[in-house]
Amino acid sequence: MSETPLLQVKNLHTSFDTDAGEVMAVNGLSFNLSRGKVLGIVGESGSGKSVTAYSVMRILTENGHITEGEVLFNGENVLKYSKQQMHEFRGSKISMIFQDPMTSLNPVYTVGNQLKEAIRIHTDRNKEQIQARALEMLTLVGVNEPEKRLKQYPHELSGGMRQRVMIAMALACEPDILIADEPTTALDVTIQAQILELMQDLQKKLGMAIIMITHDLGVIADICDEIIVMYAGRVCERGTAEEIFYNPSHEYTRGLIRSIPKIGANHEKLVPIAGSPVDLLNLPAGCAFASRCDHAMKICLSDVPEELRINDNHIAACWLNVKQRYEEEKDGEKK
């Protein structure tokens, strides 16, 4: 009997009410996350990555609401939790690192004040234990001179140091799941590598599950057990990192891979994905990527493709795969 996944998201639909109409940001997303695993969610801005995370955490803005679906943590539907249950759930069971640490940290409070507050709210430690835990967490994430850093304000720290503080805050209460929303945005390449390496080390030490959200496939190539590629709130493709990189089966995924700079290819031009992102106020009847796809067929414009299993570790939602499978079966019958 297989173990129940730590987190199960089933047929999630999230919308936002605006003056222009209903923005359908997430449309039928489903995935499982097991203990100790790393899931990557990739896609360009507006694909629904961050909204998925906010839906799981139930921290949507006032005009946002989950219209359908379930979010199960250890088999319990988080969407039915009371405010008090959600308060206890966040921090102790699931934590999140937000995109920009400069805007996520309060500029008028010291780093120590904010880190210790997170520990105080979600644990029953006393004042001395909270201080010790704060120092322990800063040391764990590689912050030098932790006693000094506790007394400093966010603007006194570098971008990489602020990001480490955010990771320390997220992990202070030892959550089962860590959501990292673009954790390396605005950091230079060297610091990016250090932050990703740090997260890998912490994941192995603490045994937590991680959801890594990014627009850059290259960032998560080595860290994820499974990758989900999203476009217009839907899953285009999902599979192991090896399958996604070496056997992409959706034109959007292929476009993302073509846009990654290659080492040593100094004179090779990057190939951008043509066209503009789809309007979430008026989603097309068929495949949302059809208008930007060079290989779109008539059916792509009228019908949403269902997920087709490529192999045991790979699923894609593209009519081209259905066509290819049909042609292979037809050729097999002739032989």
C-alpha cells in the first residue's frame, strides 16, 4: 500500500474579481507532494505559479477566491480549516519564502525582532529559548556574526543576506513543507547558486518537502524530483527533471528550454517565445498556448487537450502527442 502524499492539490480553481471581469488565474490544477521531495513549478509571469502557492496557504487578496477543488494536508482539507486552524497550520506545518526579501521584511523592525516574533507566535518557547533559536537558525542558514545581525535592520544587509534571513524565518518552526516563491530573484548568479545549495542542504538535513516556484527552468534543473510546467493556470507538462529537459513533450516547454542560455554558446542567439501571454479574462476555447505555437492544429483552437501519459514519469497536455500516438498505432496496425 502506497503512502498518502503529504500534500494533495485536487482540481484547484482560483479566480480574482476585477472591474473588467473574473480573472481565472488557476484552472483545474492537481498535484501530489510526498515527504522529503522537491517539486518545481515553472512558467512565465501570469501562469498561475504564485497564485497556486497563495491558494495552498490561503493568503489570497480580498478579491481572490478558490471556486473549486481541494487542498489536502495529511488527508485533511485545508480549505475547510477555521481561521485559528489556519493560523496554527501556517508556520508550524507549512511556510513560505516570498519573492522579494526587501519588501517581505518590515523596514522599521530589526531582523531579530521579526525572526523572534515568528518563533514566539508558532511555538511555546520562553524568551531565552526564542533568542537561542533565532541565533541557531541564522547560523544554520550561513549568516555570519548572527548576534550582530539580530540587531540590524533589513536595509543594512545585502540581498543575499536578507534572503538567508527569510529562509531562517520560514524554517524556524520546522515546517513539513517549505514553499519558495522565486527565492533567487534579483540576486546575482553567485548568490543564486549559494541560496539554492543552501536550500538543498537544509532539505536533506531537515527532511522537509519543498515547492520551488520559478520562471527559470535552469534554476531548478538539479534540485527538483518532479517539475510541473504551467501556462495560463493549467498544467502543460509534468515529469522528472530528466524527462522535462531531455524529452520535452509540449511546445511551451520546448520554448522555455530554447530560451535558456547555454554555456560556451557565445555567438548563439536565444530564441524567445513569440507572441504575448493569453488574456486570463477571456481564455480561449482550446489550448491556451495555441496562438503562440508554430505547430498548432485546428483542434488546438477549439478543444482543451487532456493530459496524455508519455511514460511512467512523464505526462503532457498537447494535441501533437495525441496525433503522434494515433499515427504510431496506425503504423503498428499496418505492420
